[in-house]
Amino acid sequence: MPLVKRLPARRGFNNVFKTEYSVVNVGELNRFEAGSVVDRDRLLEARLVRRGKRPIKVLGAGELDRRLIVRADRFSEGARKKIEAVGGSVEEVASAPKAS
């Protein structure tokens, strides 16, 4: 039997340039006070993000009921609409640390 068939875990393609994000949902941002700035440091303190080296992406799952200023590396369209619908603002930061 060929070596490739004997090692099924080694098959396929692994993209070494793939960017892995730390994901935060909009519904999880309700734990912050209204009007506060939510950035990488605040998300690490609240333990919504475990790894500080990965870029942060905010997704649109859940509902937001307070006005926040959210700073992250990426936002989904749904998250952007939900944050802006309650009067908050979205800021994309470009100086994210390199993911490892």
C-alpha cells in the first residue's frame, strides 16, 4: 500500500498563508457599558478573546442593545449594521499583530 494511503491525516492542502481570526459575536458585546470603547485590550480583559496575537473579527450573531465604539480588525456586514443601528460606531484598525 502506498505511503499516502497509509497516512490519511497528511492528505490534502494546508494553506500556510491562511489568516485565523479570533471571533467575537455582537451579542457578547452587551456586557460592556453603554458609550464605552471596545478594543483588543478590553476584549482580552473580558475574556471574549483568548489569544491576543490573532486579529479580531466581529460577527453579527446576537442582538446589541447599547451604543458602543467597537475597534477590531474585521467586521461582517451584519455586525456593522447592528452596531450602527443602535447608534454605535465601527472602526477598523489596520495595525493588527501578525497571527502566529
